Amino acid sequence: MSTQAETGYDVVQLRSFLAVAQARSFTRAAARLGVGQPTVSQHVRKLEAATGRLLVLRDTRTVSLTPDGEAMIGLAQEIVAAHERATAYFRGHRPHGRLRLGMSDDLALTRLPAILREFRRENPLVDLDLTVDQSGTLHRRLAADRLDVYVGRRPAAGDANRHATGAEIPEQLVSRERMVWVGTPTTRLDPTAPVPLVLYPPPSLARTAMEEALQRAGTAYRTAALCRGTNGLIAAVAAGIGVSAVPRSLVPLQLSALRLDRRGDRLGDGRGDSPGVRLPELGTIDLVLLTNPRTADRPASRALVAAVLASGPSGVSA
């Protein structure tokens, strides 16, 4: 069966493009795919010819994506995932057995539970063993061979990225989002006092992002509340105990993204006359899908990965 879609987009070329987009390196992408670097470069060039757009910016030291390349990530994931699902269906394999899934607790606020419900409907022979916890804890469980698939935030630099077998843990980018400060519409921060933070215990990517941003800005802060789950964090921020940070698409209904002016000062709803506290930009965070290298080729794992990626970047957005 041909991998060429009616659009002219080849699935093999799309896989190579996604590997480059993930690794930001043709060399690392080739290593992940088990092919030579010239092959990956050729696939990306052919895909660019098919789209008529420049997708990847290359120089001797860095690889980055153009705006069209960023847009292609979600589209490519959907095409590849649909191809995987169609192939599995027509081969007659029915995924079965136990599948150990880890999901960071903030994703309970997104469409991911609905995606899992649809997955269960389409794969009734698969028994899902779901663990909901902080990202760092789930990363370690996957590395220790206690999970098959993880969906959530990208592991921090230096965190476990190798399986207990020594193999590199395969990773696929689901979406890249900007982190935002959150409070309530009436949040006002005292410029003479340390910024009160509502935090998860370490290891926490959001906690690290807040602390490092405030340290770079020379802004004092303190831990106002320590929460072990998303519900606790929402409750603490909604009660006015402090501020926190989440990906933009995951801002809960009970909270508001704190708007910053061009200098980074907190403005709230724009009606206050206080200059507020200068809150720094937090940068971006990646939502990724990690698979256990020992079980990644099992039909149940492949089916779940295809279901999540087929939903596109918005599938794990609120």
C-alpha cells in the first residue's frame, strides 16, 4: 500500500519532518529513525517541494522551524496517526491487553479524558491502567518500566530520559505553548513584599519556570502554598493566597491569566491605579507523548499514541 496521500504528502517524509521538528537536529532525527542523515534531509526537501513552502531553516549550527513549519507539526501528526490507525484496522489486528498510561493531573481539565473514552470504545479489549500525578513523578515511573505511555509536560533538562534498559525514551511533541501567570480578576500584588507563589512540590516544571524567571528578574518571592494536585493549586490561587503559572490553554475557568504591559508590570483588569509588581515572561513549555521503548511497538501502545496524535495539538487543550 502506498504511503502517499491524495494531498501528495508522503507519510515517510512527514515522519522525518516530525523527527527533525522534535530533535531540532538532522543528525539526532536520523539516529531516532534509524536512517542516514542524507535520507532525512532528502525527505524534508521533498516535503517542502510538495507543500511549496519552506518548513525548516538550516545553517551550520542550528535548525529551526519557519511559521509554516510550526503549522505543519499538528497537520503532520494527524496524517501520520490516521495512517497508523488505518493500517492497524485493515491488517485486522485488534489491540488487547493491559496498557499503563501516565497523565499529568492538569490534563484532566482538557479534552484528553474524552479522547481516552473514545479510545476505549474503539479498543474494548485494552484494559487501561491510568496513573494521574505530577510530570516529574511520571517521568521516573516510565524510566523505571512502570508505565507504557506518558502524556504531559516535557521532562526537565537532566531528568530521566533513558529507560531502565538503557534505551533512549522515544518522544513526540504534541504542542508547544506559552506559560502564563494566573491569579484572579482582583489579584493585586504588593510591590514591597515578595511575590506569593502557589507551587507544586519538586520536581515541577512550572515551579522551576517561575522561580528561575523571578531570580533572573531579581524579584523576591516566597512559597505561599504548596499543593500536590491541580485542584489544590486552583483552590489556593482562587482564594487569593498567591499566583501561579500554567500553559496558556490550561488556564482553569476559576482563574484568569494575568496580563502584563510592555514592561512586564501586572495590570490586572486595567482599573487599578497601582503600578503592581513586575512579573517576568515565563517562556514556553512543551506537551509531549513519551513511550516505553520496551513496549512501544505493542498494538495497544501504538493505537493509543495514534489516537492522541490524531486529535492534533488542540486535543490536549482546554
